[in-house]
Amino acid sequence: MGKRILVVDDAAFMRMMIKDILTKNDYEVVGEAADGAQAVEKYSELKPDLVTMDITMPEMDGIAALKAIKGNDPSATIIMCSAMGQQAMVIDAIQAGAKDFIVKPFQADRVIEAIDKALS
Ligand SMILES: [Mg+2]
């Protein structure tokens, strides 16, 4: 059975890209969210094995969502999706409990490597 992943990004094509990489590598995308508030809700509903979390999103950003999810479930496994120039936010996220981060534009190898490692 593939591990269950929740994909969070405000850009639909980004979610599609990650979903494509994951499903080709035997992961199951059990849900998607387009902002942080939705991510928190979907996390408690779906209890996925891992979350890929975009940083810049409307309503609630990825850092706030990470903190909220970790507050509810300290064992949550979350990988941040960052863009160039977001190092400070990535450090903030890692300190708040994010397992790792992947940088856009995504390279399939790096995405899978980070997720395999985070789940091992
Ligand atoms: Mg975004």
C-alpha cells in the first residue's frame, strides 16, 4: 500500500505537478488543499502519512498551517515547498517542526528523495 499524502498549494497546476510525481512513484494523494486553513481541516479529516506544504498562500500561509497542524498532532510529517529567496521562512518552518523542504521548480528525484527520507 502506498503512503497517503495531502498536497497543499494555492496553485492548481503545482498541485497537479506534485500529484503526478507522487502517483508515478507509488504514493497515494488522498487530498488537496488550496490554502492553510483548508490544509488544517483536511489534515484532521484525512490523517495523511505526509503533507507537502506550500509556503505562500492566501488566507493562512504554510508556516501558520504547519504550526496549527503540529499543535494538533506533534507527530505530523510535513515537507515545505519553497520558492527561491524564502530561506528565512524555511528556517522558521524547520524550527517549527517541518521535516524537510523542496524548492520550486520541482525536480521529481529530489521530491521523492525528500519524501522517502521523511517517511523512513
Ligand atoms: Mg503559493
